[in-house]
Amino acid sequence: MRTRTSIVLGFAVVAASLARCAIAAETDAKKAAVPEIKLPPGWTLEDMQACAIAGTPGEMQKFLARDVGTWKAKNKMWMAPGADPIDCESKVVITSVMDGRFMKTDISGDMPGVGPYSSIGFNGFDNVSQQFVGMALDNMSTGMMSGTGKLSDDKKVMTWNYTFNCPLTKKPTPLRQVETETGPKTKTIEIYSTDPKSGKEYKMMVCEMTKQ
């Protein structure tokens, strides 16, 4: 849950963004419109155009939106290298938010021996850094995971490199997620993390996803 401070910060970020740029919701980034407002001192029309382009959904946002819908996932998870696998199923609902700028992912399921599981994630494409960006949180931790993604040249594989705080080592820890498109309505997600005991990477989860 957000604290009063985080809520204030959230409004501050929004206010700052509005002060810098008036974002146009037009067709694509290359055709972004410049708002007809009085320019701030020292600003040029090119500056406003850059802000409009930064905030306008384009081809990469449309690419992410292909996943919008409801998915069924069959999961196999390993708590540690060599551990017995845990099998479970989950429901994944992906929706487009912020007028197509971001995708929201809601995951729900029941993990044997643990109980109900849910998570919320957001991802998008940052037009300024030219990177896919993402973050996630769930009901089994109090931290957030964030990172960036890279798309293969054939657009079949998306590799996310996240960082989260490990509860055992108390240090930022990498997590690698590889999403492979296996068909028009299927994909495989492999998740690799670092074993806190050995410090070596291992496959933590495999998810077979089917769009409903």
C-alpha cells in the first residue's frame, strides 16, 4: 500500500511531467502533434515536439498490446537447485492502460503448500531511453522488482533483466525472464534467478502460456 509520502511524490511526478510536456495522443510518435500553448522561456517548438514524441504510443507499444487478453498458465517451479518441482496453474489477465502506453498484467493462482498467489506488473517501451521497461509486485513480498527488456531481431524472444532484494542475502539480486513466442496464441516463459546459497544462476520456473 502507498504511504502518504509516496502519494504526494506521485502527484509531484505528475505535476512535473505536465509542467514539462503537454503530451499529444495522436497516431504514432513520428506524427506527434505539438500542443498550442505558450512556450516556456527559452523553449522552442522543437523542444515541445520532442516532449510530444516522448509521450506518444508507437510501434513498440502496439507490439506489447498483442498480448492483451486472458491467458492460462501451467507452471513448474523449483525453490532451489535440485529441489523437487512444484506444479500449479495460474490465470493471467493483460490489459492496456494509460491510453495504450503501458500493459498491466494481473496474475492469480494457488501455490501448493503456500496458498493463494497474486501479482501485478506493468511494462512498456520508453521512447526516450528506447528500452522496454517493467516492474512487478506481489502478495508474498514487500519489495518491488524492476528492470528492462530486450527484443530479439525476429521479435520472437523477449529477455527481461530484473533486480529484486533477496530476503536471505539482503542484497539486490538479478532475475532473468525469457519469453519465447511458440505460436499465435502460445508462449513459454523461463525464469532464472540466483541461488542465495551457491551464488549461481538456476532455472526457477517454467510457464507454458495459452491465450484463451
